[in-house]
Amino acid sequence: MIKNYLKIAWRNLIKNKASSFINIGGLAVGMAVAMLIGLWIWDEMSFDTGFKNRDRIAKVMDNSLVNKEIQTSGGSALPLAPALRDNYGSSFKHVIITSGTGSHILTYGEKNITQNGNFMEPAITDMLSLKMLKGSAVSLNDPTSILLSQSTAQAIFGNANPINKLIKIDKKLNAKVTGIYQDLPINSSFGDLTFIAPWQMLAISEHYATKFNNPWGASWFQTFVQIVDNADMSNVSAKIKNVKLDALRSKNNADARYNAKLFLQPMSRWYLYGEFKNGINTGGRIQYVYLFGIIGLFVLLLACINFMNLSTARSEKRAKEVGIRKAIGSVRGQLIAQFYSESLLIAVLAFFLALLLVQLCLPGFNHLANKNVSILWSNPLFWLLGISFSLFTGLIAGSYPALYLSSFKPVKVLKGTFRVGRLAAIPRKVLVVMQFTVSAVLIIGTIVVFKQIQYAKNRPVGYSRENLLNVSLQINDINKHYQALRNDLLTSGAVVNVAQSESPVTAVYISNGGFKWRGKDPSLQEQFNSMAVTSDFGKTVGWQIKEGRDFNPAYLSDSSGFIVNEAAVKFMGLKHPIGETVEWIGNGKYKIIGVVKDMVNRSAYEADKQTLFYLPSWQNLSNINIKIAPSVSAHDALNKIKAIFKKYDPSSPFYYRFTDEEYAKKFDNEERIGKLASFFAGLAIFISCLGLFGMASFMAEQRIKEIGIRKVLGASVFNLWRMLSKDFVALVIISLIIAIPIAYYLMHQWLQNYEYRAEIAWWIFALTALGAVLITLLTVSYQSVKAALANPVNSLKME
């Protein structure tokens, strides 16, 4: 019996090729989109889940009152880890201080490679449950040892045994390879941790024991903890809240005015819940998980609407078939099984077609989403969800023909007295309105996202990015010969200006407090971004002087001078800033000699922060900014610049970044989200149009005799086209009326996340409305014109 049902179902699919293609194709595309989004969400939600101790690992965070608002930071001071161990040792299994993962040069013989690594305390191996392939994890207790990841060991030593081989870190620290560990999962916070060196090695080489006048004030490090098995994360977090503040107060440290409160952020929240505003965890990437989850559900809903619409529409033509079947003895249960089997066959075929589409789309999708996801072939949950959804969709879509049509009385159907009624089309119209409402919201949202990106891109940055190159120094060899290197660069003919800075132009790494000036509010917990630069920095990057003057090496007094940005002048409340004295507690008094236009060196979506530029007393700044001569090609200039750097440091890799490319990376996240949203919005429109095409085909077929009569009575092709199209256009206009306020509200809320944001212009809605109407007309016109041009003799000859 089942074989017979399937055979009849297959014959019906073959007989109605166009509607079958639309049904299967539309549903398959919707399923494929849902699968792609599901795989993306799976990857996001599985971030950091590969660690055995994940539920007990946390990072120590700091909420401090700065500039009259609470700012959250993951940086911690050197004395914090010992204080936690000494005072709350019973709550922690491990407390680990680290330097933060960064780029370092590893040297073995003549080979030099740049790798991301970290200086960490030995307990990190137990905390992260490192799987050792060679050597021993406990060997990290030796301050001269180093552990390498499997891929790093392969890159340095090839197939040779690396154990007990000597390498150098950043050309100055000698380390012996004592262990090789399996590469950590890519989708984890430690996915780029390619080597681990002992914390003691760094602490001794940098003289941390005596380096800091105010150890609690230098939050350069990170502290990770693992709580004991029977402890509660929130309780332990509450216990350590005042550790830093109590320590500062006990030493009468001025930094106590920042009222620092510590808390633990569990590893499970690092990736998806990394955003804080005024001390409150407001979310982070989780918002994109919700966003794409909703988009996936809606796109899938569109496909299911198509499926149900066309299934119910086509089923009305089978009323006579039902009557004949019942007349020759079919019982209702058999008819229900027949209709359900047809619907389920379509859903299952669509599911397997969707798998094929996903497999074909994955390379492009991974590139677009910056992911490395794949179909979870071996995951039972994936198959359970996929097959369950197919069955559910088939049952829902087949419910109308199965339950409604099977209830017909054969006498009425065969006598021709059966009519489906005018109200039968209302559910289909409601579903079409839902389809285009969702599609219009996605289109408007996509346009707003790209408008916001473009708005931020067009923001004045306060300096010139053109032909500006940044070279980040990983070792100090270049600094020893900086003046000679600078002279060689300037005389090469490829470079017009060279300057050093503490941070690249596109970022500020350091912030400082402890400033006093005339008229300062005594209760203000001030903090300024600060950047140490050489005197030619302004000329090199092309900053814009608004008041006063630039640094001048001829003026020795400039060593105690500040150049501030406009945001700093506004923050300090200075009407005439030039010549004002600013005391930097512990560093002396400085005079403001110049004011520059605000420079965008953090997020382009945020308001500019108050920033101070000064000439340092030391000469080991870690960034060299180079302005390439406009008359020289970038390729030729880079070859000359590289040769000069190799002259003074022949063994280190020459690593450079163009400032305009670094600035463009600030928009990577939003652009990626925008591209994904536009991709899904395009598919939503495609699915909606596919359904509209099918409905237009059905309506034209249903009204074929009416069209024939109207043509005989003199109706023109245009009149017939207008008659057949106006109903669909009306439905789309209704959907726009619903979609526009919804889209406005959602995008207005989204834009509130950005301090520097675009307005939602009226033309976005007008363009979407015009586009939706045109797409509708183009979709239905083929069937409308085809029906209007048909010979009325063919449609009326049976009457």
C-alpha cells in the first residue's frame, strides 16, 4: 500500500513539473539557508566548549569609575594574582597571571618565524587540559623552558624531534623546548596560542619585581582563575569584589578614587557576551546569534508558506479525483494517507536537495562569514532535526488536502455543485502578505546596515591615510639604530617622512590618569588616551593643527609639552588651551603647545576620546610610521624600505601594514554582518518570488476561461495584465504598510548601539517599496501576459 501511495505521489510530481519544481526548489533553498545559519550558530555557540574545565574557568575583570561613568576592563595589575592566592586560596584551584597573547619572533638557527604566544604560569597546562604529544606539561615549571603547539613545532623543526632543542624568543630570551601540545581548538579564546613560555622568564627579563613605582596602577596583564570544584562562580566573584580597592586604600594610593570593583567573567561568556556599558554586561556577539537565528527561521517560514500555499492551491483541482476515489470505494483514511505521502515525499526530496546546496555553498559561505564550518554528517542531532523538520513540514503542508478534501461528499463533487468558496483564498493571501513583510524588513535592514557602515567610513579621520605605512617592532634592535635607519629611509627617495609612536595611528594602547589642570572638578576621575611620539609624528601622519603649533625639535621645552585633541579641550573645559599647564602626577608639569583635530584611532562608530601626545624620554617606541613618496609606486617603495630594515636587523621578518587597510578592518564585523544579511535577504526575495510565480501561474490557470471570454468581448492585453496583477500588487502594498514601521523600530534600536550613527532616511523605505512592487510585477507579468496572449478558442472550445 505504501509503495502504491509513493508511486502515485511520484506520478503527480512528474505530471505537474512546474509546480513540483517550485515546491521542491523553494523549500530546498529555505532549508539550505536554515542549515547554513544553523551551522554558523552552532559554531558560535560551541566557542570555548572544548575545554574540560570550562564551567570553572573565568577571567578577572575590573569595573572602575572613570570620567563619571563605569568602564569595564580585562586588564589586571601585577599584584592581583598573589593577592587572590593569599586571601582567597580556598576558592581557587588555580590563579594565573599572563602577559596576553601577542606576536613574537621564534628563532632556531637561521630560521625566524612570527608566532602568537603567551608568557603564563605553569598551572595553565592543567587549566586548559593541554594534550601533550611529546615531553611533559610540568616542565613549564622550569623558567628556561617553552612548550610549542604541534603546528609550530612542525613549522620550526619539520619532522625532527624538537625536545631539548634551544630556540630564542624575540632574539633575546633563550628557551629549551620541553614539550609539544596538540593545537588548541580554532574556535576558542586560545585558538591562536601557538606557544607557552614561563611567566618567570618574562618577569625576570623585564625586572617586574622592581620596575613599577605603582604596581597596582599598571594594568598591563591578564589574570585567569579556575575555581575549586564545589565553589559557586557568582559567590566567589562577590568575595573578591574589593580586593584591588582595599589594597589601594591600605597604601593611600591615589588610584583608589577610581573605586575599582573586581568580578569574574566565566569562560562561557567571554566570546558571546563581551560587551559592557557603564559596568553592565549588555551582550556582544550573542545579538548576531539571535539576529541570524530569527532570519533563518523567517526564511524557512517563507519556504514553508510557499509549500503550503501551492499545495493547498493545487489540491483544490483534485476535488474530482477525491470524488471518484471515494465513489469506487476509497475510505477517508486511505485518501489522508495518499495526500500525506505526496507532501512528505516533496519535503524529503527538498531536504536532500538542501544538503547538496549547502555542500556547494559552504566554501563561499565560509569565506563570507570568516568561518570554517562543515555539515555535521556524524552528528545524530543534525539528522534528527533535519528529518524531523522534513516530516513536520510535510505533515503541516499536507494537512489541508488530507483532512479537508478527503471530507468531500462524492455526490456533490461529481455533480459539479462543489465550490471551494471565495474565502478559500484568504489564508493564501495572508501567507503572501507575511512573506513580503519579512522580505521587506530584511531589505530595509540590509540597506540601513550598509548606510551605517558608509556613514562611518566617510567620517573625517583627522589625518592622512594615503601612502602611510606602519611597521610594528617586535624586538629592540631597530631602536638602537633608529636615527641611522631614518636617515637611510629619507635619502632612499621612496620616503618623505618617518616618525615613531607608542601605538599605530589606528589604535591607542595606553590610557593614563593622574592629571591636574586649572578649573578641574575635584571629583572627576579623569583618564586620557596617551601616545608617546617623536617630533615628526604630526608631519608624517598629516594631523591637522587647529590651535598653537606642532612639536619642533629645535625647542628643548617641547619635551615637557602636550599636544591635545579637540575632545581633550572639551573634556577639560578649556576656552583658551594654548599655554595652559597640566600637571601629570609623578611625571612633572606640561604646557599645552597645540591642539589637533580629533583623530579616529579607535572604533569609527564611537565618539572621539580625549587624547594627549607627548615626546618621551625613552627611545624604544614600538611603531615606526613611514610616509611613502606619492611619486613612487608602493611595490618599489616597499622593496627599498624592506632592504633598509634588513640592513639593521637582517634576521627578523619585515612586517608592515598599510594604515588605510588597518582602518578598513574597523568595519570588518559590520560589513560581514551586512553581507550575510544581504545574502539572506536576497534568498528571501527569491523564495517569495518563487511562490508568487507559482501562485500567479495557478491563478491564471484558474481564470483561463474568464480571460478567454474577456478577450472575445474586446479586452486588451494590457487590461488583462492589469486585472491579473493588481491583486498581487495590493498584497505587496499591504505587506509594506506592515513592514515599514516594524523595520524602522528594529533598525532604530540597532543604531542606538553606536554613538556615531546615521539617520534612517525616508528614501530607504521608498526604494524598498518601489523595488518590491517592481519585483512583484516582473514576477507575475510572465504568467499574466502569457495568459492574456493565449488563444481564447483553446480555453472556450469545451464550453
